[in-house]
Amino acid sequence: MLWKKYSQEKINHHVFTALEKNISYTDEIMLGVPASYLDDKVFSKDSNILKNAPFLTTMVDNPNHIGCHTFGTSESFFSGTQEIERDVIRICSENIFNAAPESCDGYIASGGTEANLEAIWIYRNYFMQRYKASIEEIAILCSSDSHYSMDKASNLLNIGLYKVSTNDETREVQSNELIKTIRTAKENGTKYFIVIANMMTTMFGSADDIELYISNLTNEGVVFRLHIDAAYGGFFYPFANKSNPINFSNPHVSSITMDAHKMAQAPYGTGIFLIRKGYMSYASTREASYVEGEDCTIIGSRSGANAVAVWMILAKYGPHGWFEKVLVLQRRTDWLCEQLIQLGIQFYRNPFSNIVTIRATSINSSIAHKYHLIPDNHHDPNWYKIVVMEHVLIDKMEPLIEDLKN
Ligand SMILES: Cc1ncc(COP(=O)(O)O)c(C=O)c1O
């Protein structure tokens, strides 16, 4: 397994060694790049501050990870930290999502939205180039509990969007509803489907049944590609539900979005896009001729410090430490659910999730506001969610339970 737990000393050594492999704006003659280290009148380069701070040092050094570094050539200036990014992509695709060694490409995106957009952009172009599909023949298919980045993608990429309703109690897509939606899309001229299945939805933490999508789309005789939105769940669900089938071991799963800036507590700007080899070039912008290796990401320039941050978090915990972290959050969520059941409060929780979503009819809105619960919509809430993150200790949830009792 590539994913290992390292001592802090080894983590520091690894990152500082990578930075030494990058070109130095200070020590080398670097005349053509429209970038530099962070302004040292504002951001200190004081070695006393940065000595044991590999992430801050990377921020100050300011490497640009423009492009994708898992295939083809890349900008040679920042090869040290690009290697760290490659390791993050391999750990996520192979050790978390069961991909075969070196079978995936990917990059650190700005967030879950960009990673979802990237997948949909790639498949739209793939269908247009490989199947000579017209824009009108391509559509996104997902559940009504999916993140609004699907609506953004439909708007930006000018393709249709079909949402299958979910059951109000179970949050599951029903087979008959799915078939109805696929047939409506076909009647409207859709021949090529970009399917987005969820590994933990934003509001409910629910996970889709990918076999339901695969079998029904196959029965309907349509061409499809399957992307998994694990922006929220990617660093949680595979550890809480180790035998779950949503990963690259299923040949239909071609790409996955993860977000380290959610459950992994990394800085914002650490979305992770993973895709089987062979697809990335469908997003290649050949006009990016001044970038070595060209660019097939949406974002363009991006900080190498984000890759370093994700790698440091993964290396600090190692796979077993990560499993234990998830286990603690699961137990806390169990505690919360036990209290709500005792109080007769109606809620939804996927057994492998740390999101608890309470029916608005079961909770006074002033209590929901007091504890900053998040509504499904701010105008007329049907649900309020509690997300049991690292800082959401039982001690912090207890006053809510007391208020609910009263
Ligand atoms: C399931 C899911 N997908 C995508 C996103 C979008 O992520 P970001 O805000 O990082 O763009 C979110 C954000 O909450 C999410 O929950």
C-alpha cells in the first residue's frame, strides 16, 4: 500500500526535499515566468517561523501546479511538489477507491464543484468526439438530492439535466422513477447519459445504489458514463462501510470527486478529481501552448501547497489512523441518534454517515437557529442537518438535546 503513516519529522523532511527539487525564484535565474514567491514585505520568509512548517513554506515558495501531472509532460519547474500531488492521486484512487496500480489520472481541483464540472466536461467532449453526438443528444442524469453543481454544469456546458426523485423516507432512487426519467430523456432525444451517483449527499449523507443505475441504463440500451460525487463522503464512507461497492473495482465507475476541504479538514482549494486513464485528454485545451504539457483542467494556475496539505494530512494519520478517526465520528453520531430516538424526533441517517437530518416539523426553528443547524432551504425549510465533524463533540450536542427535551 502506498498510503503510510509517517512521523512528523519524516513528513517535514519529505516536503522540504520536494521543495528543493522545485526551481527556486531566489537562487536560480528565472526570467520568463509571470510569478514569484509570496511578497516578502507581507508574508514572512523568516526561517524561525518557517523552519518546521512545510505547508507554510510551500505557500511562501508559491509553486504553480498548472495542468495535470499524472500523464504526459508537466511544467518542469515544480517537479518536486508535483510528485507529492501524484502520490495523493494514487493514494486516493488506489488505496481508498480500489483502482489498479497507476490506472487513474487526476489533479487537485479548486473544490467539489470543479471536480464534478471537470467530469461532466470530459464526458460531454468524449461523446461528441467518439460518437459524433450533438449537444442535444447528451444529458446529465442524477437524483434530486444531488449537489447544485449538476445544475451549474448543465448551464455552463449547455446540456440537459434529468433528476430522478428520491423517496422522502429512505432518500433512495426508486427503480420505477428512474426508468420513467430515462424514458422521458430518450423521448426528448437523449442518447448519451452522464450519470452522477452520490457517495453521501450534501443534505442527507445518503449513498446511491450504483447497480440500480447501471442495470436500468443497460436495459434501456443507452450509452452512459458513471461519475461518483464523493465530495463529502470520499474521506468518510469508504472507511465507515468498508465493503461498499462504490469504487473503481466496478468497471462502470469511471471517475470520482473527493473534497479534502470537507471531512479531511484541509485548506479550501483541495477538491480531488480522479478518472480512469484514457479520458483526461478530452478536456485538453490545445491552445494552452505556452504551458509545458498543455492543460486539461478547468482551473489553470493552482497552488502546489494544496497538494502538500492533503499529502501531509494523509501521511500524518495513515490508513489505520484515518479509520479510527471516522470510527469516533460514527460513535458520536450514534449517540446523537439514540438521543433523538428517545425524544421521538424524526430524522434521516444513513447508518454509515455522520450527517443527521431532522424533519423541520420535529424541531422548533428557534432551536435550529440557536445551534446553527443548516436548513435544506432558507425560505421554507423541510429539514435541518447536523454534521458531526471533528469539533462537534458530544459535549457540544448535549445542550441541543436538553433544549429539545424542554
Ligand atoms: C455532495 C457534494 N458535491 C459537491 C459539493 C461542492 O463542493 P465545493 O463547495 O467544494 O465546490 C458539495 C458541497 O457541499 C457536496 O456536498
